[in-house]
Amino acid sequence: MKEKKNVLKGFEEEMEEKKEAELSFSKEQLLLSKRFQKRKDLVHALLEDGHVYTIREVEEKIKQYQKGKVK
């Protein structure tokens, strides 16, 4: 029974992530979100004012930035 609950919980979390990934947010909204509080400086530097982004796009921009080479 516990295993079934874990599977259901995992499915619900996955569906929530997909739902979030499809929504678009402004830079200002993303800066105010709990999700990006620890990466606020990166979000501010990587995103442009006046544009909207999905969560997936922002995560990918951060990931690409962090993979960049140090000069």
C-alpha cells in the first residue's frame, strides 16, 4: 500500500511540474517566486525585462550558464 502511495505521489509531482513548465512568467514574477530565491542574481542577470519565460526555459538558461567556461 505504501508503494502505491509513493507512485501516486510521484505521478502528482510530475504532473504539477509539467503544468508549471507550460505556464509563462515575467522576469519580475520569477524574481519574486520561492523557486528562484536562492538563484535570484542569476535570474536577474540572465533574463530580459519585458519577456516571458517558462520554468523549463529559466532552468535551462541557468544550467547552460553554469556549464560555461571560466575565463
